Amino acid sequence: MASELIRTSRATAREGRENAIFEAARSVFAEYGFKGSTTAEIAKRAEIPKANLHYYFPTKEALYRAVTEDVLTAWLEAASSFDESADPAEAIAAYVSTKMDMARQDPIGSRIWASEILRGAPVIGDFLETALLDWLKSRETIVRRWIKAGKLVPMEPRYFFYMIWATTQHYADFEGQMMALNGGKPLSDAQFEAAKTQTIATLLRGVLPSGT
Amino acid sequence: MASELIRTSRATAREGRENAIFEAARSVFAEYGFKGSTTAEIAKRAEIPKANLHYYFPTKEALYRAVTEDVLTAWLEAASSFDESADPAEAIAAYVSTKMDMARQDPIGSRIWASEILRGAPVIGDFLETALLDWLKSRETIVRRWIKAGKLVPMEPRYFFYMIWATTQHYADFEGQMMALNGGKPLSDAQFEAAKTQTIATLLRGVLPSGT
DNA sequence: GATAAGTTTGACCAATCGGTCAATTCTTCT
DNA sequence: AGAAGAATTGACCGATTGGTCAAACTTATC
């Protein structure tokens, strides 16, 4: 039930100043997108002179690509959680749970993804058309098999995955909106657990046959 | 079933060049966010000299506020669709349907909203804490009444609204991702209708008592 | 402790940023 | 037709942008 996904460090190992720059870049890119971000602001958050940033990352785009690559790696890691069970209810619950935990632990990564899609995915476009599409297709096959076996209600698997992605992503990307609706405070651990449990329950009720 | 929401013109009446600037600004702000957008790019898309833009909108921020206000107006219009029926299934179906249609017809508006939230809602923050919170609270009361009456499964209404908002918003904000997964083409009308129908069905199954 | 390699930094540059302004053109009214 | 106001425009301004560079400073190696 609890997640093993503890991201104390990023996927790619970095240390010292390089890591400070990397983390600063993540937060700035998540907030302002690629175009809206400035190397000066990143350097400021990393507490280093701007010139020093360009020693580790030659251009703003190189830094953005490094950050983006890291986000994709995390996505692929989470994706595998879908496959670890043969039972649809378990697989879906595990996947949604993992995605929710990711949104909670690494909202910045999720926001970088969202921001990248908003501007037309110029950097991760290739990934979407290849790795992501492959993943989706193969999981659609699995879901269709479950439907034929009567373990899931008839449906188009793709739109179900969109619901899962949308909901889990929402808890990262719209954290600000949720805070405003929650007295200015972020969701507490208890609130988040309730949200996660309920989301899984609603999704499962939505696709499991009635008698289950 | 079909939506009455035809947004051939924006909420606020505008004409001629002012409208061209307004629409150009919408598309640029949606793509790059406030900071990442430039008045030069907006002027270019509006096919006017940059100086002319400042005749109608004194500053970039004034233009952004005008665009943002328009998005909020559209949101409030859609919100009312929840109230038009006494039956929970009908109310939810109508609301989701309206929101889906909005995402389809005005994805740019949805993206401006998302982009604004991503950077901490500096402009619409007040709206979130007042009008949106009021709306949410009063609808939570309605949903709780339905739950007590046994018309809906026990749940925290808020997280259910988050699911609805997330899913409907996803079809606007992540259109680029969906295109990449759909052979580079946007969802056809038929595909979109299928997605909408299935989304409503899954959500309703998820919250309606089993015997229904 | 000298030398070389790796790291840090302030000063600087051309390009772009949001915005101004005076001059010009177009509309409207009489 | 001609005056008055509204709309349009190129030229321009100071500030900020991403990025460079040579000089200074640290660190590891002998």
C-alpha cells in the first residue's frame, strides 16, 4: 500500500553545485516554463553567480534537457508498477497509488511535464510518440484482455488511462488551486491519503463489473 | 446531450483590432505563460505593429488581466450547468458534459487557467479563495445531501470534484500529448464523443450505488 | 612547494524585453 | 472642404536577456 518511491535524490546522480543548479532549475522551469525562466533566476535560487551555472550547463536549453530527461526517467519507473500484478483491480490500484505518490513527492517533475506539453512538447515530443505510445498500446492490450474475460466493464482503455493520468497529475499541477480551497494550506498527509483512497475506489467502481 | 456553449465570440464584446490582439494574446499566454510571453509575439500573431498593441492595452499585465477575466467568466457560466437538475446522475452528467465541451471548444482558456495555477495563481488567486470556494462549498452540501439520501456512495465530495476537474481539464491542457498518441492528429469528433460518454459513464458508475 | 588542472567570478556583450513618443494617417462631424 | 479626434506607426529608450571571457582562486599530484 505504501510507496517505495523515495526520491531523496534525482534519478541522475549529481553532487554539490551541479545538484544545486539542477534543483533550482527544476523549480524555476516548473513555475515559469522554459521561455519564462531565466538563467539569472536559476542561479539566484542555487545561490551561485550566473557565470558559474554556465560552467556546468553550457546553455539554458542544455539545462532544460537535463531536467526533462530526469522527469522522463521517473515516469518510466512509475509505469512499471502497473505490471506487477495479474489482477486488474490490483494493477489499477497499484498504478494509481504510485502515480498519486509521485504527484505528492515530486510535484515539480509533474509540473515540468505539464508545462512542456502546454507549449507543444518540443523536447519530449519524441518520447511521447515512441516510448509512451508503446507503453500505452501494450497496456491497452492487457486491459482489453481483462474486458474480454469479463473482469472489466467494456470500454476504450485509452480514455481510462487518460482519466488516471489526469487525476493523478492534477494533485501535482493544481496544488495551488487545492491550497486556495483548503484555507491556504497544502493537503495534510491524512487528507492526501483520503483523496488517494477515494480516487482509487471511485475508479475501480467505475470499471469493475457490478458483482465484484 | 449536445452543448449549447458556442463561443464564437468571447464573453466580453470586442471588435476589430482589439479583438485580434485579444485572441492573439490568449494563444500566446496559453503557450508560454505570462512571463514567457512577449508583446512582440502577440503583436506578430495579431498582425499589427507592437506600438499599436499598447494603444489598446497599456501594459502586458493589463492585457493578461483582460484575458484572465474572460476565462473566469467562462468558468462561472459552465458551473451553473451543475444546478439544472435535481437528480445526481443527471447533474453530474450535465456538468461533466459541459466541462468536456468547454475543453474541446476553448482549450486555450483552459490552458491559460492551468498556466496561471502553475505559477501560483498571482492573478486569479482571489477568485479561487472566494467565488470558486463558495461554489465548491455549496455544491458539496448538495452532494452530501444526495449521499445521505442514499443516492450516492459515501465519499468526500471535494475529491470527486477534483476528479471531474482534472479529467475535463486534461482534454484541453494535454491535447498535445493526446495528439502524439493519436498518430499526430487531434481527437476526431467521434473519438471525442466516445471519450466524453465513457468518462461520464465511469464517473457515474464510480459514485452511484450498485443497484442503480 | 611548484605546477597543472579544475573551479569560481565580475565585467562585459549583442540581442531582446516592455514601453514611450512624436509624427502620420484615417474617420467623423459640420 | 476642413477641423478635431481617433487610430496607426517607425524610431527609439533603459532594463533585462542568454551567454562569453580572462583573471583569480582551489584542489590534486609530484
